[in-house]
Amino acid sequence: MTRHADPSHARTGHRTDPARGTILAALFAAGCALGAGPAAAQEATAADASGMADEEIVTAHGYSNFGALRYDPDFEHLDYVNPDAPKGGEISQWAQGSFDSFNRYSRKGVSASLTELLHERIMVSTADDPYGTYCYLCETLEYPESRDWVIFNLRDDVTFADGTPMTAEDVKFTFELFLEQGLAEYVNVIEGFVSEVEVLGPHRVRFNFTEDAPRREVVPFAGSQIVFSKDWFEETGARIDESTLEAFMGTGPYVIGDYDVGRRVVYERNENFWGAEHPMNVGQNNFDRIRVEYFADGAAAFEAFKAGEYTFRLENSSKDWATGYNFPAVENGHVVVEELPDGTIATAQAWVFNLDRETWQDPEVREAIRLMFNFEWSNRSLFYGLYDRVNSFWENSDLEATGIPTEDEAALLRPLVDEGLLDESILTEEAVTAPVNEAESNQPGRSQRRQALRLMNEAGWEIGENGLLRKDGQTMDLTILGFSAAFDRIVNPYIENLKEIGINARYERVDVSQYVRRREDGDFDMVNQSFAMGFEPGFGLRQWFGSETADNSSRNLMRLRDPAVDRLIDHVVEADTLDELRTAVHALDRVLRAEGFWVPQWYKASHTVAYYDMYRYPEPLPPLALGELSFWWYDEEAAEELRQAGAL
């Protein structure tokens, strides 16, 4: 599923993707499109009199780039939901740190978790169709074979949370609002997509695309537009580039209920939600209340879960998962503990270097530092063998580069080698994988330590007084920035390994607000980043890896500026077939891994969850979403039994 440029700002803390079964946390994200156009019900019609050229137009209920859409226009509900799921009850989760805003689109303030529940997109994706996107706020879309524009025929029954109708004017207003006040990284990436948004009628809006916009992505990009209320913004004077505790008016199934700044926020189901009977929503949005409790750290949050202060936990601590779930509520059956399948591409979690700092621009230095992290020991001693090593940005999928390049990959890589942008070894060597260590000791093997020191020496660093590496009279200082106390036990052994070869390393843990600000400002040597890639990557890769976003990006934290990477991203964007796309992504993955700007960490190909035994979910779960906030439901009888037993 493509993740397009995201106007929202990446935040820290525990967060789960919301409503309607979509796995997309990014605001502008949808399944992609082009090729032969939608393989759904469609019809060719003559252009109308709205200023369009005389050409054939496709009219459809959805859009897919590769293969047929899973759902027909007259589907009654998604295949993976329980259409008879009862409504009611509350589900509660936790988040780390604090919040002081309900605006996730600004770098001012720290946004509350799950504010995306308030807003909706013109088109949406599903958790069982990785390449499709469907009309939601629209009834149909129209576009020519050239993809020079798209028209959305909006539903006439959509209303905002205050009951006012949504119109084409709101769509145009929202798009222009983001261009005027949105984050620079968002504006810089996507302003080349759309030349103009035209209102053709009360419920008819047209996006005109620029000549250079990637045709495989233009329609789903426009369809992923969220919609704010124009009247509300004009009446309140609100801005999306400012921190605010007044939530922006949206069309979503939930509204802000009560909240305590920095401690708790409650989302309540909008009883007048326009889309309650929409086929996309049947069996979804089942909870009356979604509550988020904030805690200073994971340890405090876990103790609160044991005490029943919140009721659903997506466990991200291997230690707690392996050793912590033996408290009375688990033993007497009040809390369910289980692993559930996760068919998404693994998030490539890693530490990344700040390449704007001269020390980390040397690939030999980066490789030496990478050699000193012992994943095998960490996995055995700290993670209880629960994780696998990350090697690829598309780990656990067919987009991962393996072995030596195929002929088709080499055809993309050879010109970059000939121009001196890549080393020739990229054509003959296997894709770079993380070093493998012995698990008996935290220290990497003797040969790897020697190799790390040799690389440092070749880069001009020599052991000096106090056993520290020095170059031009300066010691090699490295600070790993973090915010979570749960990471102390993981980072500190790595720090000790780095000190063993003469690096003056330390772990600096700060509060969440400082962490967010310093990541944005590039005030770090190494910091954690989670690379969340999709099944159909495209233009959004520029936000992750493109030179044009290196100066100001919440995704390109490493400040990567590499012309070979930029060129390969172009190949991904221009791919017309699934085979072409896979080849281009393999080549890009191969080069990104060879760049060595990261120290890859670990992943887990399952959801590890614990919850009080009053929630139910459809079986089997869809491959691309856990969906606890969208298509799980509340069992009132079971909840009453828990209350009678004193578990809650």
C-alpha cells in the first residue's frame, strides 16, 4: 500500500492505526494506481461540458494499479468484519509522555494520540487489498487515460461533526490550506502534483495534475485528501501550523469527549455520524468510547494495565512479553494474552546516523560502529529470542533485495556505476546484510572488533590517551538520543561495546517533547527511526530518502543526499507494471543498504497483544491490520463478569 507524502508530523509514544480497517496511519496514503486503470466496474463516457477535452473518460467506484479491485460497487460489507458486531462499551490504551495539542499537522506542541479518528479521506483502502483504493466520501471518480485530472462525485449525505454538510468547496479549501500552512517537507514533496483544484458543482470537484506529476500516483494522491470544514476554519480563525486544543472540524466517526491535558483523552462515537451505514463501516467503529491514558514510561504503564486502569495493550517490550504476563489477572483468565498474525511489511527499525555531521559522513566509520552492535546476544539475553534481524527496508516481503542483482536490476544499476555514482561492487556482491555475532557474550567476536578498529584506523582515527580514538586532536564522541527508559537495557550494552574500541559513546535520554524537537532539528549523532514502507512505494519515498527533503524532514532523519538514490526513486515512481516496480524497489533497497547510514535493529512478524477478556474480533483477521479500534467489538456480558469479579 503506497504511503504518500504525509502532512502530519511523526510523533513518539504508543500509537495504533485507527478506524475503518485501513492500515494507513499516514494522512495521505492509499493503494496506488495506473496501468490499465481500475479493473472494477467502469464505463467509458464522453467528456462533459466542464472544460474537459473531448476524450474517453473512465467512471468507477475505485482504483487499482495492479489487478482487479477486491470489492465490487455493490458490496455490502468488508469480508473481514463481523457485520453483526454490537456497538457499545469502551476500549482503552496507553501512550507515553504527554500532549498539549490536538493538531497533528504542526511542529508546535505535541499532538494527542489518535486524533486521526476525527477525519476522513475521499477514498480509502482496506486491510485485505494491498493495491486498491475505493470511493468513500465520493460515490464515483472520473478520469481520462492520460490521468491529467480526476473528478470526484462526492456523496451528498456527508456531514461534519457539527451536522453541517460537506461540499466540494470544503475539499478545495482543505487542499489549499495544507499548501499554505502545511509542513515544509509535505509542501516541498507534493506541490508539484496538482496545478489547480476546481469546484464544478456542490458535490463535484476536479483535481488538475501537473505535467510532471507521476501518473501512477496522481489519482490515489488526490483521493487520499482529508476534508476539513471551510466554514469552521473561517469562523474560528484556526491555523494548521499552530498548536491548539480545539480539534479541527472533521467528518469522522469520533469526536473529542473529555480530556485532561497531558494525562488522558477520550474519543466518543458521534451518534449522528453520517457514515454509520456505509458499506465500508458496517461492522466497524464499534466502540462508544476510545480512551488513551498517558504515562511517563513503559514500566508505569504496565503496572497500570495490571491494575485495570486501561484495558488493551499492544506489547512492544520483549522482556515484559516473556516475563511479565504472569500476574493474577492473567492466571485467573481475566486478561487474554495472545500472538496474532501480522501480514504487513515489517517496519525496518534502526538507529540512523546524522549525515550532516562530518564524522558520520565516512562510510568506514559508520561500518565500524555498525559492527559493534551484537543483535544475537541482545536477542537471546534481552529479547528472549522473540525477534528477527532487520536487513531490508522491505523486510518480510517480496520487495526485499536478495542475493546478487538480477539482469533487470543490473540494467538500472549499471548506468549509475558508469557515472561514478555507485561502486562497481554493487553489481557483483550480494545485498548487504547485518553482521552476525556469537550470542554467548555481548561483545562482538574478536575478528569483528579487529575489523572495526582497522576501519577506524583507515579513516584516520587512532587510539590515543585514555584509550580513546582521536583524529586531528579530537576524540570521537557519539551520543545516541532516546526517550524511553525501556531502551536503557538495550542501548547501554551497545554503548559499552563502542567504548571498547575507543569511542566516547553515551546514551542521552530526554523527555518526549525534547526528543521530538531534537529529531526535527537534527540535534543528534544517532537516533531511532522506524522505516514504514508499503507494498506499492512511489513518490513518498522522496520524503524518506530524497535529497530534496534532507534539510527538513521527519522521515529523512539521516539527512541522506545521494544522487544514485534519487535516480532509483525515479525508477520506482515511473514503474508501470508490478514486475517493473519490484525490480526498481529491489535495486533501491540494495543501494540504501549499501549506503550504511543505519544500524539495523529487529522486527517481529506478529502482533503481541494483551487485553481484558471483554473484546472480540472476527476470525480470521485480515492480513494487513490488527484493527482493534475499528473492527473489534465489546462483549457487554463478559465485561459485566469482569466487573463482578473486581478485575476492572
